[in-house]
Amino acid sequence: MSYIPREIPEGAIRYNTDSNKMEVWIGDKWMIVATSSPTLDGGARAIRAGGQVGGSPFPRTDTMDFVTISTAGNATDFGNLTQVKFGPAGAGSKTRAVFMAGGTPSRLSEIDFVAFSSTGNAADFGDMTVARAAGGMAGHSSETRALLAAGSTPSSDENDTIDFITIASTGNGLDFGNLTQAVSGVLASGSSTRCLFPGGSYLPAYAYRNTIDVVTIATTGNAQDFGFDLTTTGGGRCCDNSIRALYQVAAGDNKQIETVIIATLGNSFSFGELSQTSDSGSFGTSDPTRGLFGLNTPSGGTNIMEYISMSTGGTAVDFGDLTQAITNSGATSNAHGGL
């Protein structure tokens, strides 16, 4: 396939019949899409942890569910976190999931971890450098390192702190650097080399920012500017494969899903939508071919999950149900874009 057509839209997907690989156009070349993923129950495994149970007065929970992303269906009970918490930030390697910080509703610094291959209760990993509240922070990881950024702290509604941990060991988080701006409600996604932090809100009046920060996971240092969100947003949920990141827009009740190509600097663009509106969402995670989102409503959580093709976009379709109606949860998988 030596012939390259002119005016290829960035993000276009093709199947290379010479190499038998899926490829994506990143602006100046075709890049192979990683499609291998650990197999548990026939595919990659996603774990959802913590959150608020739907309905007033929104009691917190320590429950964890799991699903096999390649097959649609209802979630199964996995176990329990070490304590009740809502809004933990999920990240992980191919073998271990970590759920960082969160709220009870007081702000927490504790990190829990579980093995993807087994079910059971979480164990204590250590503590992040700063306690953070639910909904204000986000995490992403490579196979070796997990990053956690932003969040509401005991002393401020927003901060610019980025911490990191080494997933294969246990211990406390270390300082990585700082975002370009102190925010709450930031998102996180990326590849095995880059972590992107789009969106977020800041005072006064919790104004939304429309910028995207980027860091190199293997190093430490402050974030740099990556580009702009198509829609100014804070909160929401995201997922990724090795090529692109997807963001569920959280500006009120919204169905919109945007994307960026991780290897290039640039602005996000429209990719697809959920089948129904979702106020900030409940969680997001993925394998190389499917993005999985938990939905939410203004009045509380739902048990609804939807998935969208990571290569073609379009409208998301029903995946199945969680074991309970939930919101403000954390999630990760053993086949996300950082692995």
C-alpha cells in the first residue's frame, strides 16, 4: 500500500492489507493502532469502584463491579474498596488496578489496589501527596507509572498538583510537577508516553477552561499546552486507546463525545455522541476498540453503560447494567491506551 491519497482528514482509519494492521492518519503519516489486550473471560477487563448510590441522600459506597469490554452484558460484583469513597481516580497496568484518593465526603489521600485477574477486596497501596475530593481530579497511567492531577483539597477548591506512583510496588505518591493552571474537575487520558489533562473549572464562579495540558509520563516536570477543547468543559468522563482520547462533554446535560489524536498537538474535534444525555457521566474506560461510559442524570446515578467504537465513532449503544445505580465513580481497565 505505497499509494497515499491526498487531503487525508486527521484521525482517518484504514486497514493496511499488506501488514494486516489497522492504521490511523496523524497528520503526516499512518500509525499502527495497537489492538492487543489481556484476555480475562474472553477480553479486556474493566473495573468500576466507589461512588455515590443513586437517590437521595446519595449514600457513598465501597463496591466494585467488573465487565468484559469486548462482550456486552451486565456487570458482576468484584469486591470492596478498603473504605467507602466516591470519585476515586482509576488507573492501572495490565495486571493491577489502582484507585487514588476520593472523598467520604471528607477529602482522602489513600490509594487502593486490586489484581485484575482475581476478584476480592482491595488492599492499601499508600497515600498521595495531597488529599483530594471526588470529581475534582483525574488519573492516567502507563504500564509502570500512574499520574494523578488537580482536585479539590482541604485548603482550596482547586489545585495544580500532579503526583505519581509506581504501580508494581506499593508506597506513597511523589511530586511530578504542576498543571498550567490550578483547576478542579479536570479529565485525564493518553498513551503509554503522554498524559493529557483537558478541561477543568476554576474560581471565580467555577469558570470552565478550554485548554488541554500534556506531560511525558516517564519524566517529571510541569505540564505544557497541548491545544484546545472544542467545547469548554469541566468534569465529564474520558477513555483512550493508543491513538486517540475520547471525552464525554460535561457542560450540563450533554450527549457529545469529542476526540484528540494523542501523538499530535492540536484541538479536539467532534467524534460521536451517547444515545442519551448524561450529566457529567459516572465513569469512562476502554480497550483498544471500545470506549465504555457510565451514564448519569442531574437527579442521581444510573446503572446504564454505553459503548462506542474507538475507530469509527457515531452513536453509542447499550452495553448492559451495573450492579447498582451509581455516580461519581472511578474506573480503569487492563487494556486502556497507556498499555
